[in-house]
Amino acid sequence: MRSTVQSKALTDSFLAFASQALPILHIHTNDDYEYALELVEYLFDLAEDSGNDPLNDLITIISRSIEEYESNQEELVKFEQEAQAMDPNISMLRTLLNQLPNRGCSPKRFIPSFLASVANAAPK
């Protein structure tokens, strides 16, 4: 059986952590939300791919807070519903088209050549 001293030390340690982590444990603002997203991304880079790494537990805790915040945001809920209802092929095409400017290609130049390649690849 663990001693009362150990239990108190663990409780005090957790309360100290919780007071520092309050903005990410209970997300109420967009700034807290953005910080939580950045922190999870940072932790992904640090955490080992092992169930024993305590950083994975922290990622899980923060991810739950992010999900709870997102589920209460009308815009995000609407976006998720629209994304789920969208044809995956159209969704993929939109994603590719949105990435074109980053690759030095304009949609006006890409779409005709894309459509031509699709037409040529179609079974005859």
C-alpha cells in the first residue's frame, strides 16, 4: 500500500501541473485552442511510438480537450458535417487544386491538362 506522503506528493504534483496546463485542459478561447494544437504537434515530434511514453498520455489528454472545444464550435461542427457529406473524389480534387499555387502552377493552367489526361485515360 502506498503511503499517505506519496499520495500527497502525487496530488500536489498533479495540481501544480493542472494549474499550469489549465488553458489546454479546459479550452475556452481560440488562443487556447491554437496553443493546444501547437502543443500537440510539438509533442508528436517528441513522443516515442510506445504505449509506455508518458507524453502519449499527455497527447491524449490534450486531444480530448481539443475535441470537446471543437464539438462546441458551430463553424467547426458545420465544416465537419459538410466534409463528411462530400464525395471523397471531389474533396481530393479540391485539396489538390488548393495546393497548386504552392507548387508554382495555376488552376487555370492545370485544369485543362488534367481533364485531357482523364479523357485520354478513360476506357474506350
